[in-house]
Amino acid sequence: MQQELDRSVETLSGQPAPLYFLSYEITEERTSYARASFGALAGRSESERRLLDIDLRVGSHDLDNTRPIRGRGGGGRLRLSRVEAPVADIDALRSTLWFQTDRKYKEATEQLTKVKTNVQVTVQDEELLADFSLEDEQQSIEDLRSFDLDLAVWEDRLKRYSAPFTQAAHVYSADAVISGSVVTRWYVNSEGSKIRTSEPRVRLAISALTKADDGMELPRYESFFAFDPSGLPDDATVLDAVEKMIRDLAGLRAAPLAEPYTGPAILSGRASGVFFHEILGHRVEGHRQKRDQDAQTFGRMLGEAVLPEAFSVIFDPTVTSLGPTDLAGSYRYDNQGVRGQRVPVIQSGVLERFLMSRTPIKGFDRSNGHGRKQAGFAPVSRQSNLFVEVSQLRSEEELKQELIALLEEQGKEYGLYFEDVQGGFTFTGRTVPNAFNVTPVVVYRIYADGRQELVRGVDLIGTPLTTFSKVISAGGDIGVFNGTCGAESGGVPVSAVSPAILVSQVEVQKKAKSQVPLPLLPPPDGSGPVPQSFERGGVR
């Protein structure tokens, strides 16, 4: 990679449209996967692949070929071509690098002409900002990592984890999945950086689905993440989670359908983590403060209080675990060769900074190590490990009593408790409502006398500024959500760590309902119920 990069820079820097920056990144992923359903093996696979990404820039740091075309039909070119790289032969790899670099250079010079024309014929930017930041050279060559995910052993475990669902006639689909991978990245750029990182990851996921009498699909999920199989829970812990899922699904089938509601609510630590990820996290990603099609919710709020004084929000990819729980959003270097850094976005309730890639914005001309992407995409500023820190934590009971006091104050019959969530999604553009949707799977009503009642069919919705202004206090246990966040630069692993929070007013709407009725046939004797497919999306 370094040899081809040096050769390309020497040749292309002397062209009429000179290259000023070039980087190569090769991402290798070796993956093992197995799935069991209702106590039987349903699939297994092992794979190895390498993908090549090239960032080639012509022009200058102030104006280059990557600047989005403004106006109708404009927008950035964030998706790159998915280029498979050879996994062994050096000569074949050099040939791939040579040919793809030549192709990228020709595309870049053509795009730069379009950019320059667009700058001349569109309204001048409010702020003349550079397209690419200057960063320090980084050198780090880590040892290659590996782990043995013994699929034969795990297939037996997955069968045991999914077998209890065969005894639950109300469960229509049930899967236990193990997925382990070693992701190795090689990165070089024309500024002198040379980086190799190698990281194992493994995820165990249990999912199950039932349906209510009215056709509403009711899912439950449990997932466990670790950097090594030894970090996953033992069989007893997983089977306890499975039994709870079965009980929850039975309760959800019989639970009353929730009605649209506004009023006070408590979000558990996991639910709160997703809440902050969707409402805040995407809106403090730096590139969104620069794009004219983005709503820029917090773009002009630096130095202003956006949360109660007790609240701080930090993004820190350098933290690898919280107690026994590994954090999926940790990394050492981002996809632009910048070291991952701790970024206090909100301190004592005040918005102080944004998550930065190498795309400068007003007041922030350097990256803070959050330029991230999935292989095959162009990097933008993305979230890592999100930590909600609160200086004055209440107990779980104190939060509940605060909620009950709000019920009397607001004249409400009940409040809501969001125990667990599937994920969520949000919209940050100007052409659609700037809103969010967190998708709970276990929700309770809390009445003024302290009673709790399970309900179903709830979506937590709202707009960011209004909802943030209703956050009051936090307490209870710290929850961790490990998932995958999808956005312009593909899916990247993220984590969210938060205590439970009390919100004085939330809004919920009814969840979409399937029109497919319950199975006509009873479950077959001695095997699982009739399986039915289901979909999910957003942050998982």
C-alpha cells in the first residue's frame, strides 16, 4: 500500500489538476456465524474478505472535489464503490491499487470542475470554510489478533438457548445467533500516517416474536457483546434471559393496547441511552452543522444550556468497557487516520463542542477522531461511546415518586415506564419534520397508587428541542446499549451508557399493526410453532 501510494502521489501531484491528498484503507473481516431456531441448527457460515477504500482529493484543503454540489439535484457523494481487494497476493493487490487510483483520480478531476462551477453559480456560503483539515501524522502498527470461535461448541449452545421456545405455543419465531469476527484495518496516507488495527468482536443475539389477537407483532430481543467469546455470559445467564423473554411475550399478548399519550415518563438506562443517541447524538455530528440541507438543530447553540445543570454528555471511543460489559463503540483510530479522543459535548448542561471528522466547521478546524464509516462508504462525523453523566443521581424509588408527583400536578391518570427498547431512528434534514422515534418493546403504565401495568403497541416520538427541555432528573441503575448505527457512511458499532431519566412530558403514538391474522393451524406436536418472518431497522 505504501509503495503504490508513494508512486501515485509522485505521478499525480505533477498533473494539471494536482492531487493534494491520498489515503488507502483496506478492511479485512474474517467472520464465523451460526444460527439455531427452536432447538435446531438453522445455518452456519465462515467467510473472509477484504474491501479497499480510497480517499483521493484534488484542488486544495480549502476547496476540493468532495465539496457537496448545492442546489437542486446536489448533495454529497458519500457512497463509494465497493472494491474487493485480494486477500493474499501482493502483486494482485498492487494492480488493484494502481487501477482504482487511476479511476478515482479521473473522477475527482471531473468532479472538481463541477464543484468550481457550482460555487460560481449558487448563492455564496454564509461561512467560507475549508473542505479538509490538516492533521498530524500517526504511526501505529498493532499485532494481528485472532480468536477461535468453535462453531461446533456454539451450535450446541445455540440449540439449548432456542429450545425453551418450543414449549411456548405463543412464540411464532425464535432464533439464537452467534456472530464473531476479527476486523483488521490497514491505513496509509500521503501525510505520512501508517496504521494497522486488529480487533476481535463477538455478538450473541436471542430474538423471538409473538402476535396479539389483533395481529400486532410483538418482538423481544436480548443481545450480548464482547471482544472475546470468554466475555459472553454463561449458559445460566442466557437461559434466564430466555425465560424472561417467554414470560414477557406471554404478557404482551394479553396486555392492553396503549393509546396516544402525553405526560411524564421514566426511561430505563438502556432506553435512555437510545433516547440520547437519537435526540442528541446525530445532531452534534459536526458535518451536519455545515450542510445546507440539514436542520442544524444545535448549530447555533454553542455556549447555551440545553440540559439541566447536573447533566453532562461525553463521547469517548478510548473506553473499552464499563465493568464487565465491553463497549462496541470503542476504537483507537478512526477511518481518517486520526486517534480517537474523549469529547465532552455537553458539560454541566451547556453545549460546548461537536463530534468532528476532517470536515471543518465554524469554530472547529480540526478532527477529534470521529470520522467513521462502514467499508465502502466515505467517512463523516459519527458517534462512538456515548456517556450520560449526572452529578445528582436519584434512587429508582425516588424517580418513581417524582413521576407520581408529576401525575398529580398534571392531572394524569398514569405515567409510563420504558423498560427496554429495540432501537430507534431520527430525521435531521430540513425537508422532513425534524423528529425522532424510539421503538420500545417493554412498556408499563405507572399509576398514582404505584401500580404497574404492562401495555403494548407504543412508539416514543417527538422533536428534539421540546423533548430535551422536559428532562428533569436521573437515577437508578446504569444501563448499556450496544448496537449498530446506520447513517450516511453506513453501519458503525456504537454504545450508549446512561442512568434512567425522568422526563416531565413525552409523546407516544400507536405502533404500526400487521394485517396478517394469527395462524389458522395450532402448533405441531413435538416441534416449534408456525414461524413467521419479521423486520426491524434503525439503530439495532
